[in-house]
Amino acid sequence: MFVGIYDGFNRPDATDYLVVQLYTAVCRELDGVLRLHADEPAEAGHNGGGRALARGQGCHHDVLDVLARALRSTEVGYFMEAEARAAECPELAMVGSCVLVALVKGADVYVMNVGDSRAVLAQRAEPEPEKSVPQSAPEPEQSAGAQEERAVCEQGHFERS
């Protein structure tokens, strides 16, 4: 299951672009990873070798890379479109969107977050589902104003040449 939440600012252009393009980019990138692992033997308890999002650090890392590459290619596409339309719509340089994406397969949940959106993971207490739902503690507030976060942003941000 793919869930994408996009919170745009100034105009809907970036958000509209994400709605149309990001899911397609994730599917394209994920298909490439699944083809790469298709010939690997299945892990114990998993059918289909690499066709399933098998448990294991290598596969988890690959899925996280898929999300990053899909976002990067979507960002590049949006920048190209915004540049092409700059003369007719210069305000496109001032729009953007936060992105919160969750990719779920079985018990595995992969989350990608760009901006100030938050994801809270919760699990129903078994065997008494009527009890309250425990949730993971949210991470401390992250802001590019904080020196630590600024360094992370500057290191990982994709820049056009």
C-alpha cells in the first residue's frame, strides 16, 4: 500500500505535480529493485525471492533508496517544468510542498518525510483491542534553523547543476 500526503504552499502547482508523478516514480523505481532481486532465493518464510519485500537489512535499505530516488526524480521533473513555465508564471519559483509518504508491505512500514509533516505509528494492543492504542514517541521538532538539521539538509539536498 502506498500513502502520499502532500501539503503545498503558495499555490497548488507543486502538490498537483506530486499527486500525479511521485506514485508513478515510486512504482517505477520499486519495479527495478524487485527485478534486481527476482533471482535471489526466498528467505525462510517468504515466497518468491526478491518479488516480495523480504525482511532483511539489504532489502530495507533498497526500499528506502527507492523512495529517495523517486522523490529526487520527481523533484527534478518539477524543476524542469517550472523553468519551462517561468516566463508565463514566475511565481512557480515561490511554491512547494511538504511530503509524507508511507509504503506498507506486510509488517514492514517505510516512511519518507520532507518538510514539517509528521507520521505517528500506532499498534492496537492485542488481545484486548478495546484498550488504548500505544503510539511511538514523536521525534523532537526538526527545523533547518537548528545547526544540526541545517547540516543534514545541506548534505542530503539534491541540487541542480
